[in-house]
Amino acid sequence: MNPIRATKRIKIAEELPEGSMLPENIRRPGETNEMADVKFIVEGEIFSAHRAVLGARLAVFKAELSESDSAAEREEVIPIMDMQAAVFKLLLEFMYTDNLPEDASFEIIQGLMVAANKYALEGLVVRCQQRLIKNLTLDTGTDYLIFADQNGFSKLKKECLQFLSKEDIIRKLALSLKHGLMGVNHPSLLHELREVYESRTLF
């Protein structure tokens, strides 16, 4: 590999604008086009992208993508093993456009939040978190609390605990099946919830 060419490629990537400012002719993540120079395969689905864009948005990809210098290496399809295709598609879309579709399911949002955290896309983590917090209900609250606890999302966990510890919500929760399941499967979380509730009732 020519180190000079690799260095130039990284420098170009660092100077690219944010996704929403990218030229229209490369704001088409996942589509096959002559400007795309890297491919990924996720659950059997092929996604085409641009090394410079990914290198600019994701530091974790920068060195890896810059190592492939020959035409043969650049034709290689990179497998993504730990992600749903629907999640990867939205991950790419965000890197190109800074957009998070309003119609994305909350299951996909959770997967996207995990992926964004893995690839250090803090802006996307925040956007996903805001979407989940906005959707907090008695039905979703315990699910999001468990999700946040298992994946280390402390702000989301705190918001879930605050929501579920409200007087009217916790009384309804105590009568629900979810409360019993939490006691069996996540007793420490149920204990935390009770502590938050008790701290609120002291004032």
C-alpha cells in the first residue's frame, strides 16, 4: 500500500462536511452507484457507501477503510455480523443526512442506539434516546428501563426510573404483569425503582 495515498485519503475524510451538508449526488447510502467505493453485507443484503464519508463520520472506520488501496481490495464486501439490515440502513442514512426517520419502529430505534454507541456516533445516540423518552408510557417504560440498564445508557435509565416512579404510574405498574416479571427477572431494577419512588415521597 502506498502510505502517501492512504494519508491523503484520511485527510480528505477529515475535511468532509457533516451529513446534511453533503452534495446530493452522494447522499444516497445503500444504493449501488459509480461513486460508491465500499460495500457491506448485512443479513444477506448489500449496502454501497463511500469511504470518505464513513471515514469522516466514524473514526473507528477511518484506518480500516484507508488500508484497502488496490482495486481488488476495494471490491471486497465487508460483513457486518452483529446488526439487523434495517438498523444498518438507518445507521448509514444518518451518517449521510443526519436524519432519523419519524416512522422508524421503537424496536429498530433501540437497535440503532446500540449500534450508534458501538461506533461512537454520540449525536445519533442522543437522538435515539430522545425518541424513546418521548414515547415513555406504562407499557414501554419497563422495557426501556431494562434495555437501558443492560446496555449502559444511564440517562435513559434515569428518565425511565423517574417516569415509572410517578405516583399514578407506579400504582398501575404494581397491579400489572410487568411488575411481577420485573421482580422475577430483574429484581435489582425493581429495587432501584422502589428507592426512587421512596425518595420522591419524602418531599
